[in-house]
Amino acid sequence: MSDGTVSRRTFLGTTTAAGVSATLSRSATAASGSANERLQIGFIGPGRRGFGAHVRSLVKLHKLGAPIDLVAVNDVYTVHRDRAVDYIEKQTGKRPETFADYRDMLASGKVDAVCIGTPDHWHAKQTIDALQAGLHVYCEKPITHTVAEAMDVVREWKKSGQVLQVGVQSSSSPIWDRARALIDSGRLGKVVQFQTEYFRNSKYGMSRHNEISAQMTPQTIDWRQWLGVDEGLAPEMPFDRAVFGQWRCYWPFSRGMAGDLFVHRVTGMLKATGLRFPGRVVGGGGIFLEYDDRDVPDVNSLIADFHEGVQGVVSSTMVSEELKLDHVIRGHHGSLRFEKMSYGNGPQAAFEFVPERPQVTLNSELKPERIEETTEHDFNVMHFANFLDAVRENRPDMVNNDPVLGAAAVMIVNLAVRSYREGKVYHVDRDGQISDGDSSWADRWEQMSKERAVPRHVPGWQAGDAGSVLHPPAYQKLAGPWIDGNPPEGT
């Protein structure tokens, strides 16, 4: 509100002893003010992730004294809906209201913020509907199912003035900011590449570990609403427990491991480097083992090249796990190797700085170093605490995974999936316009080489030409075209 009046929409939260801080370093006391000073939160789709990460985390924050009330639940599956309602009532002493359609919740005037944990194909519509209703939004990753939807969400978010957090929980670890500071200072020199992975293996197959049950029937599930047929989100199809419970295996609802798991990895790397939208993306893979009616690959890789002169590589399988790739950001003078726990549930995260040999860096003072960060609570709780802080301060820019970062991750993984499925290489210009591949990407770098251009750097770079200059041997003076019969060393 323009006059600064305390309201449920702005959630100033001034009545707690310590507030909900991003570190939760102190236990907040229970709020003692009016209902208008407490954030009223509703849940859309508290199923597996929506219950385990959303409901449980906010219940924990409620118990720590955050001035929030968990007041509404919508789920098209009555079993998931009732489980969430019963758990919230048992843990908080207040029974939330249920809604058969999330739009009725948004229109009820009873919530200030919503947490979205539905399948990916619903994310964009539900997020935009909530923003247009004047609500703050926490949406599980990926922020959307398609690139176009991601751009729509970013535009709507900017217009709304509301807080929108994307649910890549590990992005609330301080480790990425520590890495970013090291990179921007020039310690790594010119950054040239990142690589990361997400390997899994199971006797059941990818996403088949998500149990389906006899309770899943057309009587307990509003199948048409789940599909989103009337909204044009998915085609009409016969009821199928596997499609409902293991939807990440099917294109209408998911991008497979790319939309689910690659988004986690890519988000961390983008946050650490400051990179966002790619310049060129290609993807590959296939269904090499899991012939079980799935659509999505069980082996998948992508290469994303950036205008800043950095390449990103993500390579994974869902059918082999024991020997993984390292999570690395590489520079001319050194690299960062992230420990796997940096992408986990926390509270610890760490990376090593590994310098290149002094014969390359001409700096014998660069030494290996290990940097660790520990948060007060697990990353799920910290990510929600960050969301609540941003709402309380009325600062959409305060979230640790904003919609622009979320949209960049979606663009990278979605273009890789399109490349795999369509056999194309995709280019993205500086304005975000996407086109099929041609020779212009390679042509640009070759032209820069001919012109002896200065290397490009990641956003936020503050180190001038540190680690970005080569020292050619003396004999290199002999290189170059002869002009009028004269050698280059004589000109």
C-alpha cells in the first residue's frame, strides 16, 4: 500500500521479538498483534513435495514463532488434501479450510500468500492467477513447464509488485554467494566452463519410486481438473494411476530429469557465476534402458554456451549412479569444486578452490582452499524463511531464487529437451529471442579471435584482466601473414 499502512498484503511483521530472519539465528516469539499482522498462507497441491517441503517447513516456522497461519488447502486428490489438513491441525491447533478449486481459494480473501506444489504443467497458470489476485507466491521448481510461460510469469511478477520465490531450496545456502564473490574478485581468472550432474539408479526405474495406490481412483481424484483440459494445459485422456502418481515420466506434465533435477543443478551454477540466459543450447540422450511406457529419457545431457564466453555442461543418467561427475566451475587460474551436500537439504555446503599450476598463473601464492557454510536449519526451512522475510519487508528482490533466475534455468533445460526431441540447436539472442541454429555462434567467436578481442566476463566481474591474459612464447612473433614478401617479425 502506498501510504505504508500495515496490512495483510504488506505483512510488516513488526510484532515479533526477532522477526523471521534469513538466518533464523534467534528464536522468534509468538506474534501478539492483530490478525492483520499475521500472514495467512494457503497450499495448492500439497502432495509429495508440497507436503514434505512446503507444509512441514512452514509448520516448523510456525512453531518457531513466525507470525503465519496455515489457513487453506486445495488438492484435487482428497487423500493428499485430508492428510495436509489433519497434519496442520494437529501441529498448529487450527484446522485449515479446504477448497475443491484453487481459484476459489484465491478469490476467498482469506489468504495473503500461496504455496504451489502441483505438477509442472499447472505452475504458470496458478502463479499468474495468484499474482493477479494480489497474493505472494512460493512456487516449487521448475517455475513453469515451457519457456514462453516462464517469460509470461516474469512479466506478470514485475507488474504485480508481489513476492515470488522459486522452490530450488539449496539456493538459500550462502555457499553460492561465497563462490560468486570469489569469482568476481578474479581468483579463478577468466571463467570458461561449469559442469554438473544428477545421477540416480533404482531397480524400479526413474520416478517409479513414487508409489501409486488403490486409493487413487476417479472418485478420489478430480481427474479432469488435474489434467487441466478445460484450461488447455493437457489433452483429455483415460484415468491412469501411473500418469497421476508418476507424471514426471510423461511430456505433457514434465520435462523428465531435465525439468526436475537439472533445474536444481543449473540454478546453483547460475547463481554462483551470475550467468542467466544462454546463447546456444543443444541436448542429447535417449531411453536406453527403461522401456516401461515412459516418454522422457533415462540418459540425458545438455551443453549451454553463454554470450559471456562460458560453457555449461550437465550430464546424467537415471540408470547408473556410483561414479558421478564433479560439480565444477572452471577458470583459467583455478576452479571451484562443490561438494554434493551443497545441493542437498543442508544445513552444510562447501566447495574447494583448486588453483592451476604456477607455470600458468605466474602466481605461486594461489593455494588450495576449502570454504564451508552452515545454516541454522535445513535448506527447505531457510528457503521459506527467506520468502517470509521478503514478504515482511515488501521486497520482491530479496528472495534467493527470483523468477528471472527461475526462468533462465527453465530456458536452458527446456531448449535442451527441444533439441533432443527435434534434432535442432537453439540460439538465444541478447533480447531473449529464440531461433534455430546456424553458423553465427561459431562465426562470432572466430571473428573475435581474428580481431584479438578482449575476453568477455561473467556479470559482476570486478577484476579487470586478472587471469584473462595469455603470455605467448617469443617464437609467436614469427606467426602471421607475410606482406609484400616481408616476414611479420620485420613489420
